[in-house]
Amino acid sequence: MVTEKWTAEGEAVTALILEVFRLNGRLITAGDRLVADLGLTSARWQVLGALANAERPESIAWHARTMGHHRQGVQRIANELKKEGIVEFKPNPHHKRAQLVVLTAKGQKLYDSAIALQTPWVNSLSSGLPLKEIASAKRVVEHLKTHLELEIDNAPQGRSLA
């Protein structure tokens, strides 16, 4: 039995979270369709994007944390991409076992092709949205993400975040 009531903000954030879940599902479906002819899925594209937008080569674990995914899932995708010559692993001077993952020339070309498809799509999707509202929505999402990261990092394994 629930005894505590949502605050107005808690209720609004709950509604936002539900919409973000629905949006995520639609983004994955749209992304899968957008890059299917390139042999990509949204998951593979997301990994390529993380690599392409990283300031320097990083480990799988670093990319997984940045993306908010489990290391094992990112590792599986990176291994598939390596077999296809899209990424390569390089020695990590800071860690013997955690290799760095980088795009190959083929991987960069594939990522650039995906962005060439994404650009007109996202321009159309965002048409009519005021920049101030987009920036405001981004700030709210960033705030929630940061707060959740702190809770997750500070919660004992297997324990409630509350």
C-alpha cells in the first residue's frame, strides 16, 4: 500500500519519464528503419556515434558508462563491428586488459553515411520547435540524468535507490 503522495513535481516528472520511455521506443524503431540499408541497427549506430564523438580513444567500459548501457552489451556490439572491420581494438597504455576501441576508416565512412541520412530526418522532426523549448527540455533531461547517475553510483549493489 502506497502511503506517500507525489508532489506536483514528482507527478510531472513521472509523466515525463513515461513519455521518455515511449519516445525511446519510437526513436529506436525510427533509427532502425533509417539506417537499415547501411547494415546498422540503432544499437550499432549508437556505439558508432559514441566512438565518433569521443574526444579520444576510450575503453568499452568508458563508452558503456557514457551511453548508460551495460559493458557486456557494448562489448558484444563492438566485437561484431570488429569482425566487420568497422572498429578496431588498440592497446590501452593505462590498462593492460581494457583495450581502446576506435573507428576504422570503414567505420568512419559508415558513421558519416548514417549522419547523412539522419540530418534531413532530424531537421524535419524538429521543424516548428522553438530553440528555447528544445534547450529547456535538454536541461531537464540532463538534470534528471545527473541526479540518477549520483543515486546509482552511491547506492549499494542490489539495494533500493530511495
